[in-house]
Amino acid sequence: MDDDHIRIRPMTLADCDRVAEIRVDGWQSAYQGLIPQSYLDAMDVAQDADRRRAHFAQADGSVVNLVAETAGEVAGWACHGPYRDGEVRTADAELYAIYVDPGRYGAGVGHALLQESLRHCTAAGHARMLLWVLKDNARARGFYERAGFLPDGTEEPFEVDGVGVPEVRYARDLPVA
């Protein structure tokens, strides 16, 4: 197998530790200077893995977790499902999370995960996909814009350790399946 080949597959319970590692490393890398450093420093991979396992055990099938493998190793994770408007789920899809091992940034892992999430949501009959991104996260905003997402003008306050970190919502229409 080519080392650069990216394989997307459903996440399994056995992936929780690696996904937690990727998620924490991703936060600590991507959000440096955007989120209070004290919060980033306090993130714990073992606690995050326990949360991943708990979410996985309670899954009702409405949330889809995908992992990307390169050279036989999990290198990224994405999670999507129904859009949440407060506690209400709507007919739109939402990309809840996408994280890539920082050592794999720019290698196409995030793109492959996003494309597979878009395929899933299109096949499920969603008319559009929405996502939230930190307003000052230029790298992520550029990634989503290159994939056809645009900010829709909706902003939401987000607070981390008492510091306001505003998010903006992005949207992309999906083709009719």
C-alpha cells in the first residue's frame, strides 16, 4: 500500500484512544493563541478518550464518526449528524468536528474526511451541511471555504475559561441525492 493512500472508515471503539490523542493535539496546535493557553495545557488525552468511549457506547446511529487511516495508522477523525439548533435537531446536517494529526496537516487527510462526510450527508438526503468555526481561525476558515462552505452571517458567543471566543457558522448546499 502507498504510504500516502488515505482510507476512510467508520470509527470503532478501539479507535477512541487514538482519536482522543488527535483531538487534543489538534486543539493544542490549531487553537494556540485563539483559546486560553491554560485551557489547552489542561486538556487530558485519557479523559478525552473516556468521553469518546462514553459517547460511542450511547450512540443511537444519528451521529456518524469516521476515521482516516494512512499507512495503517489513524491520522484523522470527523463526526457529523443532524444540525443542532439548541437542543432541537433539524433536517440539515452538521459537521460537529474534524481533526487531523498535526503531523499530517496539508496531506489531504482533512479533505478526504470532509468529502466522505459530505457524501454521507448527501446520501442521507440532507439539503445542506452547517458547521461552526472559531472566528479567528483563519486556517480552518480557508479549509472550509476551499471546500465550498461560506459564512452565512450567523455568529455565536463561545466562552473558554472566561474568555470570549466567537464562532461563525458556515453552510454549504448539498446536491440532491
